Amino acid sequence: MKNDCVFCAIAAGEIPSFKVYEDDETLAYLDINPFSRGHTLVIPKRHTVGLLDTDDDALARLIARVKAVAARVKDRLGCDGFNILQNNGEAAGQTVHHIHFHIVPRWTGDALAFTNQPGDMEKLKALAEQIRA
Ligand code: 5GP
Ligand code: ZN
């Protein structure tokens, strides 16, 4: 665990999150400033910064979890598609320096602008329960 890392603190349960999936080495939870309804982040519990410092075996396991969580999001929310985003470095828009994959649900014709909107806590809570169930 890295001391000043917000996602390590979420993985350790020190900061609350709206969890949608958890296993020994992976956690998925709703983005607090979602691009779209059901915007989910998938992280390894073990801290690495990005794609290049994460070993291949850990990455392979992580992307398999991303796939499983995306399938669950799609099934539970009935979205038509989804984007997978993974930013590396501030120049690429990375703001949290703990590797994470974004799952951004998409609906036909939604014309999404990929801008963060402050989440409504009650709606996020209900949404996390809907996806987790
Ligand atoms: P990045 O731009 O680094 O790829 O994405 C970081 C994401 O983490 C952003 O979409 C932001 O809204 C989200 N985020 C930042 N802090 C928190 C937090 O404390 N809790 C949750 N659930 N999401 C966060
Ligand atoms: Zn971390």
C-alpha cells in the first residue's frame, strides 16, 4: 500500500466506495464523478502506477476481471456498449497514479462528451447495489 494513494486507501477500506465487485486481488467500484451512468473503475489492490510497471501476469488477471465486470455492468444496466479507458501519465489525463481501467457504459445515441460530472451519492449507492446483485 502506498501512503498517499487514494485508490490504495479505497482498497484498504479507509475511504468508502460504492463497490460492485471484489476478490483477493481486485476491486471494482463506481467512479465518484462519472462520465455516464454506471461508470466503473477496476483496480488491482496491489499498488502499481500504470501499464508499464505492472507485470504481465498481474495485467492478464486484471484485464480478465475488467471483462467480467464489464459483462456484469452491461447485463445489469442494459447498456448498448461500453468504452474501456486506461490513462498513463498526466499528459494522457491520468489523475490518480494507481493503475485503473475505466468501464464507461454507452447507450445508442448518447453523444457522450467524456467529462466528469459530480455523482449523486444516493443514486450511486442504488446503482452499485444493482450491478453487484
Ligand atoms: P484518471 O483520470 O486518473 O484515469 O481517472 C481517475 C478517476 O478516478 C476519475 O474519473 C475520478 O472521478 C475518479 N476518482 C478520483 N477520486 C476518487 C475517489 O475518491 N473515489 C472514487 N470512487 N473515484 C475517484
Ligand atoms: Zn495505490
